[in-house]
Amino acid sequence: MRIENPKIVAALRELDVELRSRASLAKLTSLGIGGTTDLLRIKKHDAIPGLLALLDANGIAHKFLGGGSNLLVEDGELPWIALQLARPQPDVVLEGNFAQVDAAADLGRTVTFCAKHDLGGMEGLIGVPGTVGGALRMNAGAYGMQIGSYVREVKLYRASGRKLEILRGDQISFEYRHTSFAPDDMMLAVKLELPSKPYREILQGIRICNEKRRSSQPLGQKSAGCIFKNPPGASAGRMIDELGLKGHFVGDARVSDRHANFFVNAGHATAKDMLALIADVRERVHRAFGVDLENEVVMWNA
Ligand code: EPU
């Protein structure tokens, strides 16, 4: 979708929102898949209510883009624009055991920054790509921990009330790869409370998690992490592997040889390829195990 109306372009400038025309979502997502649309980069949280009122008044559909690391976007000219927060400097401010983190902050860099200041707990998240806002929305987790356990406060834009709000951690429910945020809530910042731990000890934990991840996941390849959620008490990756589907492909969309719940873009995969591969694998798992796998990856398709 293009924003060409000069009045809207001028209003965006007034709100200090940067308009990037014809952005390629393939370049903004870790899967390297997705069509083109205009991208609005938001520099100040306070501009958001005005910006969304402007978009609504002009009937411009929009989606909030985080780090693009858990996302499958459809091909072609997209029927909506993308909104993304620009990263402020600094993006993490520490006070005692609290870390005030902007949603646009890189998750891995946040974990290491806190570690260097003797704040631990998030070692498992090292190597998880994406932003802190994305991790928060999905309640990202790995190796026995999840980010939700450390959340004390969240600043967000609530589309339902059309305003910025601050929620306490205990007002939010964090479950396995799921939170109580509404789909159109936009994460802006989070206050984490992290346990004190000596840097050396945290580093040890980070090394162990890094090693486990390197040995079991296709880190150098374009992927969106795990495609399916694990059903209660089972592993989607193991089931797909047991069906002999590693290396199974549709076009350039391929089940990873290293971890069967990672589907990689092995060249020039399209969303159509990836969606067909996902549907095929889901169907085969259903036939063999009677289990309906639920998507873990977020899909922006019609
Ligand atoms: N397994 C196989 N074949 C495979 C993949 C896995 O047999 O191709 C087996 C493993 O040997 C192991 C079991 O399945 O016995 C579980 O595998 P793994 O430890 O890799 O964990 P997972 O359940 O597949 C989950 C998360 C990952 C997270 C890891 C580590 C989900 C859907 N996946 O994977 O998260 O990194 O644990 O904690 O919850 C993600 O969220 O995108 C993601 C990758």
C-alpha cells in the first residue's frame, strides 16, 4: 500500500514519523519472505495516538512490525502499511535490579547488557533473534525460562482505548508462547526485574545455551524459529522428524535438516511455498499422530 496523499505525508512529518516508501518485507524479516509496502518509522511514543487517528481517519490499514524474526508475510503488493518503532538511544536504562527497556531494543543485546551489569535470569534467551517488544508479546522462552517471569510493568498503546497505558506485570497473563495482550496492542517499553548474579556466572549460562542452540538449530539459515508450538507433553520437531520429513520441500521452502520444526528459506522461497509446506506437514502430522499442530510463527496473509 502506498501513502501518496500530500496532506497525509505532511501530517506524518509533523508527527516526526519517517515514511519509507516501498519497503521490502523480505528484507525486514528473518525468513527473507514478504512483499512490499510503505513503512512508517515512529521516533516518539507520544506520536502514536495521533498517528493512528490519522491512519484510521484515512482508512489506511496497518500492522505493527517488531524485529520480523517470528513472522511469515504474504507476497506481492501488501494491502496494509507497516509501522515500526525506531530504536532510541539508550534503549536500556538500569536502576538497581530493574531494567527499563524500549520495545525496539534488540533482545540478545539487552540480555548481554544486563549481564555485564550483573543482572541475570534471561540467559536462555540469548540467541533468540528479534526485539524485546516481540519477545514480550509472544512470551518468548527457551531452556526452561520465559521473559514473562521478569516483567513488572509494560507501557503499550491500546488500540481499543486509543491511548498509551501502563500495565503492571500482574495484570498480564503470560502462558506458553501466549500473552493476554490484544492483537492490536503495541508494545512500547517494559520494566524487568532481574536477579543479581555475577557476570562470570551469567556468561557460563549464556555459553551453555549458545552451545545447545548451535548444535540443534539451523542458526546460519533464514528461518522464523520454530514453525509450530509444541503440543502439551510432545515435541513438534520430534514428530516431524519421526515422519522422515527433514529436507522435505516446496520450492525453496524446506524443512531444516538440523531441526525439523524449523522451516528454512533455502533460496528464493515465496510465502506461497512456505504456506504450502506448512499445510502439508501439518496434514501429515495429523494423519500420523492425530495431533493438530498450532502455528507458533505469526502469519500476515489474507
Ligand atoms: N527433536 C528431534 N528431531 C528434531 C528436533 C527435535 O528428535 O528435528 C527432539 C530432540 O532431540 C529433543 C526434543 O525433540 O529430544 C525437543 O527438541 P528441542 O530441545 O530442540 O526443543 P523443542 O521442543 O523442539 C523448544 C522451543 C524452541 C526453544 C527450544 C529450547 C517450541 C516450539 N520450541 O524447541 O523455541 O529454542 O525448546 O528451549 O516451543 C521458538 O520458539 O521459535 C523456538 C525455536
